[in-house]
Amino acid sequence: MAKTIRLTTAQALVKFLNNQYIEFDGKKNKMFKGIFTIFGHGNVIGLGQALEEDPGELIVHQGRNEQGMAHAAMGFAKQKLRKQIYACTSSVGPGAANMVTAAATATANCIPVLFLPGDVYATRQPDPVLQQIEQPTNLSISTNDAFKAVSKYWDRITRPEQLMTAMINAMRVLTDPADTGAVTIALPQDVEGEAYGYPEYFFAKKVHRIDRRPPTTDMINDAVKLIKAKKKPLLICGGGVKYSEAWDTFRNFAHKYNIPFGETQAGRGLIVWNDKMNLGGIGETGGLAANIIAKKADLVIGVGTRYTDFTTSSKWLFQNPQVKFLNINVSEFHAYKLDGMRVVADAKAALEAIDSALDKAGGYKSAYVNEIREAKEKYDTEVDRVYHVKYTGKDFVPEVNDALDHEKVFEEFHNITNSYMTQTNALGILNEFLDDKYVVIGSSGSLPGDLQRVWRVKEKNSYHVEYGFSCMGYEVNAALGVKMAEPDKEVYAFVGDGSYMMLHSELPTSIQEHKKINIILFDNMAFGCINNLEIGHGMGSFGTEFRFRNEKTNKLDGGLVPVDFAMNAASYGCRTYKVTTAEELRHALADAKKQSVSTLIDVKVLPKTMVHGYGDWWRVGVAAVSKNPRINKVYEETYKKIKQAREY
């Protein structure tokens, strides 16, 4: 009989987490750095007791909001390239429900996070307990069942011995490069404290090796045949290149075969902006160069991309009637997309194998001559222009939609803030300033689109944008996780006023933890991205500008609502700045860099001055019937575009 150790379920869980390791390319490290907690009656006496008594090497962090702390955990794991992660625990009920959004964000982005929500009593004896939802048709359902739809693995521990198989399966998913994401292990509060004689070998050191999945010979032969048959290929650099740590291999491949590449949000930031093959962001939020080349490409080689609608412009972008798709992806699910030829393998292993096979087949060179250089020159000129767009009260801003009465809104905003600064001018100043050991973070609103279109990445892994779920509230909270992952770098969260108000809970946690983060808050008194979307589709500014209710109309069409965000952050202990001019922004950035505490720069930017699209299209639902002739026109145009798009 194996030797056993009598522990509670919670104590066994903590001991198990302390003995998990990840190995990748011969490098080995502890898998779990720590655990974020907000304790309540559903987990404090169980898991909380275990962590107080013997946390091992796990660092325990106190969150302020369950969603916020889980976003911090996700930011950490993403910045660590999925090679080290955090767990998150909350009480039963609303605490658990708060984490569901973060679990969805992690799963959509294929980022491993372990969720450990407390749960209702397995015995059901004291039911209904505080915070319990009773479903008369099924008493086994609790709030935690909501995690099922957003988790890659879900389990509920109703007996102490179930922990063993549950956690082995949890590790399987958390370390799976093809199918990782949120893992939820629900812990009924009575079971957390129940004891069991666990076999000692359950707590033995376990090394989870993330192997590079090799491609088959047939896959490589098919890929080589397809590449050699095409003249104008285009690479897409997706998140799989990042997590495979294949950036050098990818870059060398592009240069050797004269194949330009566009970047997805997840794959952006691995190769510097001025690399001669780097066309920048691609698709709906892509830049000028990538979208010019994409339309004529006869082969799209997607490396580690999920082919989201933003990457493909709703399957419309690739207009060459002879275009084919070669999909290199460790996930068979993603490799099957767009009916492409599949190389199901690790990105680095696949590119190396294709490279070797191309050499043996007599080599290859694309037929591009001047097209790549010309596209990049147009793109660089456009970025320079956008960075210097200004408004003085007289000059028209080209980025603003013509249908909008922009001057009236500009003057109203200026009268409140005394600012005429445009969003793109602010980004230009930021890009000029940030040049050494930094990470920029974005997630929602207009900023991710602006960043993918015009941000110039100057060093590897300095671009951290969550756009798989585009979750408002990710930015500030993930910044804490990024700082914990890379404490020697200056971390800048680019966030709109709407997203900041949605959730910035871990800003005070950054003060508590002595982890300095910098918040660059773009205040335009609106949900600017969606305001732009509705205007571009024939509507007015309905429900997207932040306006007082008008007592005469009983609608939200009164004056703009001003907020002093600097005052809010100062109350937490941050060093804060109020900015309305370029000079003030430069001064604030320089001074913020000298600080040892978290900072917030409240930048007042004119509404409706985001970057607009470059030869892209995005399918959204448009009303088929309207009294507005502009909407009717957009509807007609939409279905012309749909006819030009791939059907699957």
C-alpha cells in the first residue's frame, strides 16, 4: 500500500499546486507563481485556512474585484508566454459570478488561468445557504455552472478523493498549447474542509513538458508543393508564433523567401516595425501596407492564427480569385479554418521543416519586386501623417466621419476641457517617448484598433493587447499582472474613459504590492469605438456619448459629462497628471517615469479622432428596414460586400 498523507481537500490542493513544474525547450520552472484571492464564507475557512497554514512557495495576493484580479492573472500568464501562471479563488455566489467574464477572456485568448471558486454544500444539508441560487428543476446547479460555457475544463469536487483526477486533468489542459484556456475547479465549502488520506505520490514533483508537436512528412510535402506553385504569398504572424517562441524562425523564413507578413493582435510585437518584411497589422484593424498586399496575395500562410473576423475582414480581405490558404497551427481545429491546407504542428517546428524541404526542392523566392517596399513606404508616410494630425478650432480633421457634426462636438468638448488634442497625436507622442524596456497594454474601445494600425513596435514582446474577447476593464488590471511578470519594465496601460470606469480594481492593488504601473487614460467622454461604428453605419450618436439626461426631451442628449479621473486615481495613492496639450503630455510622461508608485495621466482627447480603416471591411448586423436613407444605403453596401466574401 502506498503511504498516505491525511489532509483536507484544500490543503491537498495547495500542496499539489506547489509541486507542478513546466518544461519547455529544456527550461524548467515552477508552474504556479501564486494565487489571487478574495475570501468569503465559501472559501476562507477551507482554502484560506490551507493557504494561511502552509502556502508553500505560493505568493498570495489580495484582489479588489474578482474579475479584476483574474485579469491580472491572465496578463501575467500572457506576458510569461503561458509558461507560468496564477490561480484565482473567490467565494460562492457573486464572487464566483464576477470571475466568469475573466474566464471567458482567458479562454477566448487561449491563456491558461486556474479558477477555484467556492461552491454550495455538497451535502445540501443547510440549503439554501447564503448566496446560493436555487433551481427547482435541478438542485445540483450552482452559480459555478456558468463557468462551463467559458472553460476549457470544468469540474466540481463533491468528494475529497475526486481532487486527484480533477487536478491531473486540469494540468493536462493548462499545459496544452493547442487547447488551453480557463480551467475551473469548483470547491463546495464543506468538501474544502473534509479530510482524506491522499497517496503520497499525488504530491510528487510533476514536470509537464510542453513538447513541440512535429509535422508529418506528408504535411510538409503538401505545403512545399503549394508554396512553389504560388508567386505572391503573404504570411500572417499569429499568437502561435509568440507562444512557440518562434519569432526568429518566422522572421528568417520571411526574409529568406521574400515573403512579407501581416500581424494579428496576438502576434503583433514579436518583430520590430521597421523590419523590411513587416507590413504591420492586418485586417479590419490593420494598416495600409498589409491590407494592400493581402488583396492580391495568391497564397496566405497563416502561422498560429485563429483567423478571426478582424484578421480576415469577415473573410472579405483576400480578393485574389486564385488565393489558397496554408494553415500552420498546433490546433487542428484552427488549422481546418478557411478550408486551407493543414500543417498541424508547433509553429517553429513546422517552419523549420518547410524551410528544409524547400531547400531540398531547389529553393523558392516570391515574385515580389518593389511591391513590399512601396507598400511599406505608403504605410510609413501615413503613420507619420496620423501622428501629427492636429485641430486648432479651425482645421478640419480628415479622420472624422464627414456625416458627423464634428465641429460642434469639438467646441463643446474644448469648452469643458480646454483641450484640442487628437487621439492620434497623443499616440504619436507616446510612441516617440517609449523607446526602452516598456510594455503597452490595450484591450477594448478604439485604442486596440489604433494600436494595431499605427503603433510602431520598437522591441520584442512590448505589445500586449487582448482582442480575442475585447474585454472592457482588462487593461488596468492586466497591467498589474504584466508588471509582476516583468518587474524591470515600465508598464503602460492604454485605456479609454469608458473601460476605466468599467473596471480598474487592481490599480489600488498595484499600490499595495509596490508594483508600479502607468495608466494612460484617453478621456473623450464617450464609448468612442462604438460611437464611430454607429455613425459609420448611418446612425447618429445614440447612447454612446456620455451626456446628461435632458429634462426637456427625457433623453441622454444634454451636455457632455466631465470626470476628473486624476482625482480618482490620486485617492488610491497614485501620482497623477492632467493633460490637455502635447507639451503637458511630454512633461507628464517624463515625470511619471521617475516615480516609484503607480501613475495615471488623464489625457483629454477630442472625441471621434480615432484612426479609421485602411481598405478593410467588417460585417456587422445592419437594419434591413429603416426610415433613415443613410442606413438603407449602408445595408445595400453591406450585402455587396457579403457577396465578395468567402462563405466559409
